[in-house]
Amino acid sequence: MKNIKLALLLVLATLSLLWWWADPLLVQGDTYFALRTLAVNYTGVLAMGAMSIAMILALRPAALEPLLGGMDKAYRLHKWLGIAGLSVGVVHWLWAKGTKWAVGWGWLQKPARGPRPEQTVELFRFFQEQRGLAETIGEWAFYLFAVLAAIALIKRFPYRRFVQTHRVMAAVYLALVVHGVVLLPFAYWTQPLGMVMGMLMAAGSWAALRSLAGRIGRGRRAHGRIERVVRHPANQVLEVGLRLDTPWPGHQAGQFAFVTFDEREGPHPFTISSAWGGDGRMDFMIKPLGDYTRSLPATLKLGDPVRVEGPYGRFDFGGAQARQIWVAGGIGITPFVARMQARAQEDRPGGRAAAIDLFYSTSAPDEGFIARLRELAARARVQLHVLVSPRDGRLDADGICRSVPDWKQAGVWFCGPAGFGAMLRDTLAARGLPAERFHQELFEMR
């Protein structure tokens, strides 16, 4: 979380400093309309800059994972940048439209202004002639952007509709680029701000075109078929085993992939629940958290084609601590299953493996699944603690600290409900656990 907060602040601060450097009105404007010009220009720069970087992150650039801490963090930054772009865009719209309304209602007197200076550069002259059109395009694109952002943020809309409508966001962004390029003050283009905004909008436009063409993640895709389907009715978990027919680069325990079972539905992100053995096989554990995932037990069949894109993520269990504490809530057990499989396969002659305690909290235990989990934990040299919440109460920091007396020397890995993770992180930090030793996957794509 720290990296993405810093990244968001860095983006907004850098754009602000570049704008401050570029705009000479900062020390000249002393009237309402001069202030309005400043506000419209500044908010326009912030909104377009934030949306451009959000559009670039929509490409799922794996090269940025080490900087941000994983693709789940990149998606969180993408979301925050989108919210920032929308919020600043609302302010931009209010300054632009509100002033016109106030003049029309007689609340403000528009100052007399002579003709705009004639542009000697042909391109700038063309832009000057298109200002009215660009304002109209920007206004209607903003309205559509606001509607699409609401659909993305309101989780009552099905994931399928979110994916379909979110793809339209790329076309809306291209319309906003037209608005921004035409209306960005001509003086900005000769300043560092103009060069940075030009590069951001060019890169964002390239990303938008790739999105509209369905080419996001194309180079990281593999194709295969469903080889195994196992239902666990007690905890409603569906295990799906795949056999890939095309090359896959391999994956580490804790990573996830975008899986497409139905082209009409599109890709869904699932954590990979198996270690990579080089044989083209991989497993996923799927919990029915929405309409689509609830339908999978009845629709998936052996031999059905499947597409996998990835791997992504940095939930990699690395760390200098000799002790680790793993905490899984519900379907959050998935990355730990993969890591235990990998650990069980590791040959450590004379080596010293990290001491690990795994706390698995579930409200709907499946005895067959738990029996397999115990057997795997024994092979992986992991101390397993199973807590059934209706019987044992809720897992909390107190219970973990009592079970692992030297918890202050450990690294903690958590995967499960976000609220549970935040509570655990804050409580352990208040008791002295360094923040960098708490690792949490932010597995939310919207």
C-alpha cells in the first residue's frame, strides 16, 4: 500500500510542479476570471495526466510489478488514478460550466476581451479554430466517463457488465485526448509540461487503441483445456485443473492469472493454487462470489477450452525472517496451497527451512478439503492451525500472538477479506511489527 500511495502522490505532485513552472498567470491573475483560467488549466492538466497513467496501467505492464509490489497494487493505483481523474474532472467541469451559467444568470459580468492573438503556426491556428468543437467533445465525454466510472465502482453491477462497459472507457479517453490537445494553452507546449503531457497522452492513446483491439495481455496468453473438476459442497469451493497446450513461462506460488472459460464473459482473475511442475498443468480454486462464479459448477466440463493470461503478482513469500506466519481467510487459502506444494517438492539436504505457522479461518469447513490440507502441510513442514469460526470464534491478532510467541521476529503473509487484513495489519503494527513485514494481496480488480 505504501508504494501505491507514494506513486499517486508523486504523479499529482509532479504534474502540479510542472504546471506551476509553465503558467505565467500564477503571479499575474488577481480577478475572478483570471483565477478561473488558472483553475481550468490546472485541473485539466491533473485530470488528463491521471487518466493517461491509469490508461497505461490498464495494459497490465508486468515490468512495473517490482516497483509497485505486484499487479494487484498496479490495479489499485489504476483505480485511485481513475477516481482522482474523475474528482478533478468534476472540479474542472464546474469551473468551466459554472462560470458560464453564472454569466447567463446575470450573477457575473464577463469582462470585455479583444480578439485572440493570431497564431503564426499553422497547427496552432487549426487548433484555435476547433476550440468550440473540442469543448463540446470534452463535455459529453466527461458525462460518459462519469457514468462508466460509477458502473466500475458500484459493485452491484455484474463483473461481466463492468468489463464490457469499462472497455468503452478507452474510446472515451481518446475523445478526452482530443479535448486536451486542442485546449491545452499553446504556451504550455514549449515548456516541460507540454512535453510530459504530450508523451502521457500519446502513450495513453496507444494503450486505449490496444484495449479497443482486444490486445491487452496478448503476449502473455496460453491455451489449454479443462482436465479436472472437483466440487467441495461444504465450503462451496470448485477446484479446476487445466492442461495447457501452448507454452507457459511458469509461475511462482502466490501469483495469479486471468482465466477465460467463456469468451462472452471475458477473463476473470484467479489465484493459481498449484506449484509449477513444467508439465503444463495448473489448478485454480474458485469460490462462488458472484453470478458468474456461481454458475461455473454447472457449466464447466472436462475438455472445455480455456485461455490463461499471466502470471502476475508479487505475493512471493520472500523475506529475511527465519519464521513466517501465514493467515488465510476462506478462499484466501489458495496461494498458501500453492506455496506448500512447492515447499513439499523442495529438496533441502542439510539446509534449514523457515519455520511456518499457517492459520486457516473458515466458516464453512469441508472435511475432505481440510484433510488434504493437513496432509499437504505435514509434507511441507508447516504447522497448520484450522479455526472454524462458528465453533472456535473469529481469528484475531491475540490468537496468533498466543500461538506464536516469537511473532515479532516473523514475517506475516495474509490473504483473505480486506477488512480482516486491515484489522490484523493495524493491530500487529500497533504491537511492534514493522510495516514492511506484513504482506497482503489486494485482490480486487474493481
